[in-house]
Amino acid sequence: MPRRLGDIGEFGVIARIERIAERVQGRSVELGIGDDAAVLRPPPGERLLVSTDALVENVHFRWATQAPVTVGRRALAANLSDLAAMGGRPLGFVLALAAPPSLPVATLDGVARGLTAEARRYACPLVGGNVTRAQRTSLTLTVLGAARPGRILTRSGTRVGDRILVTGSLGAVALEVARGGRVRRVPRPRIEAGRALARLPKVGGCIDVSDGLEADLGHLLAAGSGGPLAAELEQARIPVPRGFKAACRRAGLDPERLALQGGEDYELLFTLRPAAPAARELTRRLGVPVTEIGRVTRRQRGRQASAAPGWRHF
């Protein structure tokens, strides 16, 4: 019975992933795994969306604190969140897997099952990829999606006077990581909420919260129009999970700082014109809780934008 990737070899690894992933089918896939390239058929009249993200061992995850299934699920969820922030829907994804020969086959199977679980939930099949040897495990995913012209969300629509809103709640994953225990929470990419938001009038800019609310709000403001932008946040309105503040204090953590700077929430952070629907109506239309947390202002002349805290690789 093979116990490590080195025992089954490159093509054994590929066959194993393919066998697990073939359970997910996609209507837009004409040709999937098995050839030099996949063939996808975007819906008529829609534009192709492409996004790439990587999860690297000891940078984004640790085997000691995350189960292989969780690593696989989180890898695809993070990539799908980028499509959600653009108002797109998934078509498929490719996977570049790098791993040491000593990695247990059971770990590979767990990762593949996690990827497949998310792929099935969001109708985003694995259509190809690559396998290579490395000293540490990494998963680099490229997701492909589609959206109609005129219904593609971007960061650049933000302007002075916009209201700032966010879906769901923030800080739960950061709390798990800060505690140093097992990371079990898998974020839910807001695919349907993003598509519903893209259909609304008076939408400004949109981004997903991956590096932390402060950092990603900074990206949104930097991409906006109408001169240097700033934000006025009502910190007390920033949504956090039930029991979050008490759990932070028991762990000796600052709940406000964690909600602002903790990453990997993958909620949608967006701006709307003043006359756009209220948060309660948006909650109904988007199908997820929506909270208004501030507004966009003009940055004072002479004041430099400070680097917002948040996750940075370098």
C-alpha cells in the first residue's frame, strides 16, 4: 500500500487527483483533464474572467493546524472570492501542485477531496493543471469565470460621498489563527451576492476582504476616482461574529484591531452612491447580511496616505 507521493510517482499523483475531481461536471467544459489544454465554452455574450492565487505551506497554512480537506477547501474558496468581487460566476479552474515526495498520499487525497467539495458547491470543476516536486507543498489555482459586459464589478468606481458596506462578518479566521490552534473555518465566497450586487444601479467599487478590512479598503480607495480618497469608518458598526469580542478578550487580543486587520474573511467590501438601497434592502437582495460601516471622503490636501496594516508577503 503506497504511503508517500514518491511511492506512486508523478502520473500516479495526477491519476489520483483526476479520479477524485471527476465527480464535478461543468456545462461550459468541452474538454477537461487529459490533454495539453482544457477547452471551455464561455456563455454567449459574456466576458472571460481569470484570477490566480497560491497557498504555500508555512506561509498560508500549516499541516499541524489545518486538516488537508480544509486546506483544499480554503484554496478554492479564496480564488472563487476574486470572481465574486467582480460579479462573475465560475466556469472551472486549473491546479499547479508542488509537493515533496515524502508527502503522505492520504494528505494528497484530503486536499483533493477538499477542492472537490468546494468545486461541487460552486459548479467549478477542475479542468487541468500541473504537478511538480518541491521542498514544501504549494497549491496555485487559476479560476476562470464569466460575466456580462456592464455587470462586471471593479475597484475603480469608488468616489467621494459613497457609502461603504460589507457582507457577513469579519475577524473569525484571524481569531482562530491568533489562538494558535486548529483552523477549521472555511470562508464562503460570495458568488451569488456578487452577481446580485452587479445587477444593482449606483454601485461604486468592490473588492473582497482577503488581507484585512483596513488594507483592502485602502486598495479600494487608491483605485477610486475624483482625487485622493479617504474613509470615515464607524468602528462600532463593523460586523463581527457572535461572541467574538468576549473570545478575543479571553485570549488577550484586541477585538477591534483583529476585526480591522485580520485577513482571510473573503467577504465583499463595496461602495454605493448615497441614493442606493439601504443595508436592510441589500441584505434581502444579496441574500447575505450587509452592514453599512462608513463613507468615502476626500483626503485632506497635504496629508499623505498611510500604509494600512494587513497581510503583506514582502
